[in-house]
Amino acid sequence: MRPSLRFLTNELADQIIDEARDLLGTLGMEIHNQQAVSLLADHGAETSQPDGRVRFTSDLIDKALATAPSSFALFNGHGQQTHDLGGDRVHFTPGSSAINFLDPATQKMRRPLTPDYVRYTKVVAQLAGIDAQSSAFIPTDIPGEIQDSYRLFLSLLHCSKPVITGAFSLAGFTVMKDLLLAVRGSETALRDKPLALFSCAPTTPLSWSEVTCQHLLDCAVAGIPVEIPTMPLAGFTSPVTVAGTLAQHAAETLSGVVLAQLADPGAKVLYGGSPAPFDIRYETTPMGAAETWLLDAGLNEVGKRLGLPTQAYIALSDAKALDAQAGLETGMGAVVAVLSGINNVSGPGMLDFENCHSVEKLVVDHEIVELARRLGRGIAPRDDFPVRPRVEELLNEGHLLISDHSMQHLAEEHYFPDPVIERSNLSRWQEDGALTVAQKAKTRADALVVSWQPPGLSAEAENNLIERMTDAAAEHGLDVLPDRVI
């Protein structure tokens, strides 16, 4: 059996959903996008109230939930399926859009540059347990107007895995769609085999900005899947309780589901979230808090109750270095995510409240992810019963190291982590240099960069990517793209 973790009864999940429906029907959403407001009005929403807020009818919500798919797939740059987002299937993705980077040489935070991003893509391309890449952090050696499309450009050039990303501007989305088309070849092929998933989040509390709302509508029309990582902060921008925040979160997220389905019935949507408690002592939003894990597991259960696949920001840390705090927060979050069955887990590699990315942490987190997955596979007999023959063989031979039963089942029963996780005895560890996990992670990352192979894009696709990105850069005063060689 697959072990599972639940925090909500069906009755409580249904009550949270009912409260969300009430919020949408009475308080409504503040929507700063006229196309969305008109679309909602055409389908029965109340849009003419003096306060300017849009009220959603129950019928509108029901129709949206009826057309939203309960699962969907993502595909890599070669058109091969990599994700089946639905049920209790769990996929891991690095966290996204960090503004800082943990320098591998100094282990100090600084602003990222293009070579940092290329190093990241080459490493993530070879970490089998990390299912997708993300636009993990923001290189600062290019104009701000193209920082969204430039990250996607680098990702597509250096790694074939699907990309979890998002646009910063309306113009940025157009460039990003063109980049995806350069790889996939046609709009039909991009719709049939999605290569990217865009994050489109409302603004807490109960609001949609013009730009983000437009991205949601445009993604739906283009057949690009979206996740809706709503970000209420318990005790600050949402009720202090987990249950109350889950109700507000559900209202905000459901509004996005409705908008996507109105734009294109059947649009692929993840019921997502990046909620957290607000730590009033430091005025911070801890992503490694127990309440964050409860919120993420809870939103997953609510999303599944609604028949939707899910996403959450979990399995990351608020630590400022690759230390014990980074391990404990990431590890506990990963276990909660796997046992809860969150479909798309965003977080590995992240530090400092989603503000910093570390390639070395991503290497360690890969091992955390695989250990959590092994836990999630649970316990199953493998030709074990009757067990007497095994024990008789043990008594006769003195060990079972090379028994047929051991040789047959060792690989599927035991997960052996990379040596970045220390399992040798003390004397051997000392002989090998008494290295810390951070030191070993850097060595491992360096080796992966050296062993990297290009993702195998066609010459036409690669040329089209470079040409489109070069044109976009020139529009903002950058005549030559930064050197990508590391």
C-alpha cells in the first residue's frame, strides 16, 4: 500500500470549500483586467456593484470545475512525456524566481549572473529525481524587461526538461511563447505536448492585477498549463488560523480556475499555493514552518476534493546557508509533500524565504527528494513469505549478501544516495578529507557541469531561439547577449 498523510476530514474540506464559495459570492474579487471582467459578466457574474468587485455565482464555479481536467501531462523538449499531474503522483521542481544566488566558491549570497544560470541548468539536467527545471533565479546582467524570457531562453538551450516559469510583463509573455514555439514547432504541437507551465497568482487578499490576470487568460487560450500559487500570509493578509487561511486561499484560487475555464474550457490548471504564516517577531514569511506544511498539505486536500491536480511551495528552507536548518526544513517538507501526494512540488534548491537559490543545495535536495520518494513507496513483500527459507539460508551461509533473493530485490528495495550524503564510517570519512556536505555538494555539482551534454535541439530550433532572444534583447538596448560559457 502507498502510505498517505491527511490533515482534513472530508467534512472540514467541504466546509472550507463552502466558505470559499461564500467569499466569492458575497465579497467577490477585485479584478483590474477589463477583458476578464467582461468575460465574467458574459457568463453571469455580478460586475456592476458600486465597489467594483466581481461576484462569482455558484453556477459559474460549478461549470468551471466541470470542465477543468483532473490530470494532465507535461513533455520535454523532445516531445516525451515526463509528468502525469494528477492522483497522488508527485513531481519535484526547483523553486523559482529567486533574486539572490549562493556563490559556490564563497558560499555567500550575491546577485545572479548568466554563468550562474547556465551552471544551474547543466546540473538540473542530470538530477534524475528533479522532474522539471524552473526559471530558478533572475540573472542581473541583462535588462529587466527581458529577465523573464531570458531565463526561459537559457533553460530551453541547456536542458530538455519541461520548464516551470512565469512572465513579468505582457510583452514578456509574447517572447516566451515564441521561444516555446521555436522548440515545439507549432501552436498545435505546443498545445498537445506542453513544454512549460506558467505561474499566474492572484494578489492576496482577493484581487487580480491586470498583467497577471492577462497572463492567465493568454496561457489558457494558447493551451499552456498554469499553476495558481496563491500566497496568503496567515495572521497578516489572511486569517491567523490554518483553516481560515485555507478558506481564503480556496476563494482566490478558485477565481483563477474559473477565469481559465472561461477563456478556454478544459484549460489545464493546477490548484496551487505558496501560503505561509507571518512571523510577527521578524516580519518574515517562513517557508520551513510547520504551519506552512499544514497549509500546503491542506490546500492539496482541498484541491483534490475539488477534482483538481495540485501544486505547492514546499521542501525548501529559510536558512541562509547549506546547514542543518536547510536540511531539516527541506527534508520534513519533502516527506509531507510525498505522503500528501502534492502533484507538483516547487522548492528544492531554495533558501531565505524563496529569495535565494543554491545549486549545491539542489544537489543535496535531490537526495532528500529520493529518500522521501522511497518512504512514499511504503512496504511491500517481495517473495518474502514464507520467510523461513530466507532465514535458513542466513543460518547456513552466515549472511545474505549474495543470495538470489538479495540480488533480485536490492535495487528496488534500497535507495543508495549519492556520496554527498555521508554513509561511510569515521575512519574512511577522515581518510577522504573529512568533507562537509556543502563541500561534497560543490564537488558533485562541478562534476555534473563537466559531464553535461547538450539537450539535442535541432539546429533550426537552436537558431530560432537565439534569433528571437537576440531580437528581444536589442529592443531594450542589449546588442549582444551575455557569454553563456562557464
